[in-house]
Amino acid sequence: MRFPLALSLKIAGHILKHKLRKTPKFALVLQLEPLHTCNLTCTGCGRIREYSTSLKDMVPLERCLAAAAECDAPMVSICGGEPLIYPKIEELVQGLLAQGRIVYICTNGVFMRKKMREYFAAVFDPSVPSHQATLQRLLTENLITEKEADAIRHADAAAKSRVVIRPTQWLYWNVHIDGLEYTHDLIVEREGVFRECVAAVRMAKILGYQVATNTTVYRETDVQEIEDMFRYFSALGVDGHTISPGYDYDAAKKDMVKRLGKDPKDFFLTREMTRQKFAKILDWGRQFTIFGTPVYQEFLAGKRELTCTAWAIPTYNIRGWKAPCYLMTDAHYPTYAEMLEKVDWDKYGVVNGVARDPRCENCMVHCGYDPSGALGTNYQRGDHWKNFKYNFGPRPKPHPWSPELERRAFNGVSVGRGHLAQARAAVAAASVVAGAPAGVPSHNGELHPHVGTFCGTGEGARLPARQPQTGHGE
Ligand code: SF4
Ligand code: SF4
């Protein structure tokens, strides 16, 4: 089965319950941002810039849990910022799981191995042969050092009793990967991050965690590279891939102008461009475990229209419930109920090709439109069956690993030593020499301008395709 049965049933049950009650608007996925602090400064990341004045603030644990309880979304995507920096991340995950939610931790991957070592130290029992074998495998594959192995073997009472993030079918690590080594490190502006992500993914699979990758496609994204990335991570055994078009939301746009001195118009992923980039998404969905409904995939591929249902993937952060959506901020509200009531939802989205708000014109992102596919808005005959078949159909087989695939994945570190400065210089040189548009030069000499990245931006949890249900519109 493509997705775990329990997960699919949980989402389907939630939708069915609200359809039977005729609830006009309800949450499917909560984007929970307990903090906006991050250990990286990715090119164009809107989050760390939009909330730059409150980077040190954190949502208290109790408020995070209360927000999840209030909106009652079956899935919670913990994003940020980097959620593994949140001091109570373990308690937050534990609390959400105790509420019966499916939890995605959207992370840049840098602290994952530390968190997993803490888990293994807490459960490690030297008398259990499988624990010893796992420890040995982690050592052999260079995923932990001898010193770290010793710390696991000799964990003290405090380490044994700490709250840790344990593998469960209700939890996914959702790792931000925006390309293969060269591109990813360029986007996150730090050398070695891709390598660390790969190590973290491998370690997570050995320890029994579910792992997804989380990728944003930009105007400059090479579609062939994305396919190679799917192949590589599929070969590593990841459980699914989330993918969404990058979009020039306000904060990212401002950063691009102010910090990088670029004209955002040169980098917008328009609707037309999104459709070109995602032309093969239905094909990808057959080859790889792509999260998201096939209806949303058809929308991305330009085969149909959908209406924005941003209220179904609400965002909660230090300032409250962010409206109207994850990308745009017109106001924050103290409760989800108040946000639902006070926002004039008819002001937003694109209907029949006409943008109700100019800022929505080019948006096709999952947090606005993936729920539309799951909720049956713009229903077309056969959609339920299509979604059902996708969910319950066989899971695509992992792509076979090969040295060639490994070689293509590790295609060279981008610049290193704080590459942005060098990249800027190269951009200037390229622009002068060739009269070329500003951008970051890639390893193959092409220019790679960037729009805001979506790692901590919570383009995280995706909906499995929904079950057949009693009705289809809202
Ligand atoms: S279309 Fe929806 S999700 Fe996209 S920017 Fe507009 S309100 Fe937000
Ligand atoms: S995109 Fe994610 S990892 Fe990068 S700076 Fe933003 S929150 Fe941090």
C-alpha cells in the first residue's frame, strides 16, 4: 500500500466526519511553528526574514498543544525555523502523538542524528543482540563515531529517562532537500548540509523511522535533477517525497530585493512555468511515493483548476493564527475559530483563472490547493476512485541503488567558505561579461537565481488521497 493504512483511514475518517456534520471549513493539516530561529540562513527564506524581530521568541509548549487541540487537524507539521532547536521538541512531539495526531517534523536535517542518538541511548540494551547489531551497523556505515557509540553504550540514568523522539508509524521526519549536493548546499548557503542530510536519512532508516523528503521547485530547478533526487532517496529507502512549486511570497520577495539586490520579477515561478515544471508529476507519482492527492497533481500539471482552501492548512506561530495562509500575512488571530469567522475567504485564491487577490495570481502551492484535492472541491466524476486507487494502490518499489546514482547525487560542493559572497561576485562578473541576468552560477555554468525556500516554511505534510465520501463540494 502506498501510504500506511492507519494514516489513510485517520484522514479519511476526519473528512467523512466533517462532511456528515456539514462543517463548512475545518483543518486537515496544522502548520505549527513553535519558533522561527534557524541554524541556517537559506537564500530567500521568507520565514527567518518575515519574523526577524521575534526570532528569539518561542510558542510555549502548552500553547502549541492547545493550538493543535483547538483546530483538531489530524496531521501536524512542525516547522519553523528549525524545529529541532525548540527546547521542548521531544515533549511537543510526544504531546501531539498523545492527542492522536500524525506528526511531521520538517527539518533541515542538521540536528537529526543528534536527536536519534539520544533516542538510541535511551533504549539501548547491551543484552539485546539486535541493539548491538544496529550499533555496529551505524559504526560501520560511519553514521556515528566511536565516541558517540560509547555514549550510547554507557548512557546514564538521565539519558535513559529523557523524553526522546521515537520511531512510530504516526511520525515522519520530513527532510528539506532542494536538489542534489551542489544545488542543495548552494540554496542552504552552507557546504556539507546535503551530506549531513543523507547521513541522517540513512541513520533514520536503520533505526526504523519513517522519512520523507521535502522539495521546493524553483524557476531554475532542473527537472532532470529532481528526478535523480527522487531516484537517489528512493534507493535510500525513504517513505515518500513531498514536492511543491516555489512561489514568490512577500517576505521572500523582499529578501531577494534587499539582501541579494535582485529583481523578483526575473525569478517568479508563474502558473505557466509551474505547469511546465510539473508536467511529469503524474508520472513521478507512478514511479515514486509522491505525497499529495492525484487531483492536486493534475492541478500542478495544468490538467484542471482548483479553488484555494487555505483554511484547511492553517499556520500557528508566535503571533497567533496567520491569515489568510501560510505564505501571505494580512493578520494574526488569537484562535482558529476567530480566524475562520473573521477572514473574508472569498477575497483570496484564483477562480476560473482570475486572481481574486493579485498576490494569489501565481500561487499553486500545496498549502492552498492540496486540501482542495482531498476535500473534493471542484469535484469531477471519478475523482474519488482516482484518489482511492492512489492511496490504496501498491507502493512503488525502491529505485535500485548504484554507484552511478551515488556519483550523481554527490555532484560536488557548491562554493563553501560562505559561498554567498563568492556567488555574488560571480553573479556580478557573469552579468558584466555576458550581460546575463543575475543569478547564482551553477556547476554547469547556468545561472541559478533563487526564490524563497520552503524547508522551515512548512511545505511539509501532504495529504494522502482521500477516501470516497458522501459529498463533494463544500
Ligand atoms: S492562493 Fe491561497 S494559498 Fe496561495 S497565496 Fe492566495 S490565499 Fe495563499
Ligand atoms: S528555509 Fe528552513 S532551514 Fe532554511 S533558513 Fe528557512 S527555516 Fe532555516
